[in-house]
Amino acid sequence: MRTAVKLILLAEAFAVATFGLGWWSVPIVAALWGALSREPRRAILAGVCAAAGWLTLLILDVVRGSVGVMGTQLADVMSVPTAVLYFVTLLFPALLAWCGAVLAPQLRRS
């Protein structure tokens, strides 16, 4: 239960930081998590939480506006299926967070 609450808070920290500061805040939040966390799989958890946080933002945009129409049009321009576009959108913060969480403990040890 306690771990679930931590992960939900981390996911929302990614969402709030992204909403307030932009995409570049993802590796900063992940680096802080990586440096302070004692979890053995902290990098994977940071990646999953970052994707979940961005999924929250994406769902909020879907509820508020016409993200579906824009996603379809953008996918048509890029000649990829819409699902691939959404997958890549969520893969981007996951990779940024994973890198930040992996590098921070290494820098701390140096």
C-alpha cells in the first residue's frame, strides 16, 4: 500500500512538473527520485511513473478538447497509425525518466 502511494505521487509529480515547467523537468524529477530513492528498480519505476503522469495529462487534454482529432491528423501527416503516435508520446517521458534515474546515483557516487 505504501509503495503504491509513493508511485502515484511520483507519477503526479511528473505530471505537475511537466505542466508547470515543460518536458525538460522529467529528467530533473527522475534524477531527484534516483538520487533519493532506495528502491532497487528505481529507474524502471521512474520510467513507468513518468509515462503514467503524461498519460494523466493526455487524458485531461482528451476530456477538455479535440486531442483525438489532432492526433488523427498528425498521424496521417506522419503516415503512422494513431496508436503509434500515442505510444511514442508516452515512450518519450519514460526514456527521459529512466535515463535521469540511472545517471543520478552514478553521479552521486563519483
